[in-house]
Amino acid sequence: MTAQETEKNVEKALEEIRPYLVSDGGNIKLLSIENNIVKVELEGTCNGCSVNQMTLKYGVEATIKKYAHRLKKLLILAN
């Protein structure tokens, strides 16, 4: 899979997740993919919300890996 295909697949995964985040006043943005590590940023009410961070991380990571199997890790960065 090329880097462009990987990015496209990660964006597909984020589009699947995005409606749930938007319904709670948040969003998610792809920052980069380097060495099979995806970096995203949470926006809106999702940024800094510690209540479900691990659940959110695992859910986002599982969805991304469904579309892009080679990826190793997800990093959620604060804005």
C-alpha cells in the first residue's frame, strides 16, 4: 500500500468515526502518518475530555486498523 493509499484509508476511517464525535461537539483531524504511526488531533469538546480518552483511543485505533492494517500505533495529540 502506498503512502497516499494509506492516508486515504485513514481518512475513510476518520469519516466513519467523525459523526459520533461531531454529535458531542467535537471532531478529529489527521495530522500525519510517519513510520506506520498515525497522529491525530481531537478538536472541540473532545479535546481535553479525560472521561473516555482510553475508550476513544482504542475505538479510533481499531477503526483505523480496519482500513489500514499495517499501522502500528495511534497518537492523539492535544491542540
